[in-house]
Amino acid sequence: MKKILKPADFAGDSEAMARSLIGVILLVDGVGGRIVETEAYDRADPASHSFSGPTARNQAMFGPPGRAYVYRSYGIHWCLNFVCREEGHGAGVLIRAIEPLEGLDVMRQRRGLEDPRLLCSGPGRVGEALAITHDLNGRRLDQAPFEVYAADAGYGIVAGPRIGISRAMEVHWRFGLAGSRFLSRPFPGRRAAD
């Protein structure tokens, strides 16, 4: 039986959590798949929504751990993050891409396309395919509609710079499943994560 991740499983720092979430199974109302790409964000990181402290918009990012932080990107796409670290710190992991495994027909209908490689290859696509909305902001990841299962094996992980940010671009806190066809973008140089 697969282990359901509990809030305490998300108490690590965002960089370690972003790595450890590669291979984890994420389902929302039974629809989802294997996480293949993540990005870490921390309060000390100028690219993070939590950098300037808590606001009404980012409050969920300050915990407790094991909750969803949902925000709208560019006024269009809902993006899903997993809150980590201790309550009050302000850290999270953006779910950038998943390999679709469950509910593919539902995802195809929501996204209006057939190619499974394009269903969830980017945080906005993940949001649309899994029907992520602001109503899920602050919700526990170990309670419905979420199901988050521990990875079933060790996975090869690559690391590189995060995407779509204008600060701390040199920080290699984007992680991906080595060789996955479902990433949002290839990793330059395919550097192995430590």
C-alpha cells in the first residue's frame, strides 16, 4: 500500500523538499500523476512570494507545512505549491510538471488537447488539468480533494535554474526527473542534483 504523505513529511527546507517530491504521486479528486518537475522557494530568496513577509495573498505560504499555496500567475493560470518548513517561515515548492497517470480523459477535456506530454508540462497546465483554483489555497495536502503518495522508488534527478523569474536566476532550485518526456522545458546541461 502506498504511503500517504502527512504534514510532518513537508517540514524540510524547500530545496530538499523540491528534490524529494520528484516521483511523488499527486492526485486531486482522483486526477493526476507522478511529479516530474519542481521549483523551490524560500523566504530568504528574493524570487519567492514570501520574501517581503506575509500578506493577504501569500499567507498560506507561511504554513503550517503540508498545505497548498495557490496563486494566479499573470492573471491567468492557477499554480499549485506545497508549503514546507515550520509554520511562520514562508517556504514552498512549485509543482511545475507531472506525468499524467490517472484521469487522462478528464485532463484532456479540461485542457482541450490529446497529447499526454502537453497536459501537465508547466505549472499553469498542471493547474488547469487538475482543476486547481484559489478555493484550494491553504487546504491540507493529506485531505480530500488531495492525495499525495510517497515516491515508490529512487529517481534520477537533474537540477537547473528556475524559470520565469527576474531575481536569483543563478540559483539552481529547479529539479526534474532525469529523462522524463513530461518536463515543461529541458534542463540545460542536464546537471545531476546532489
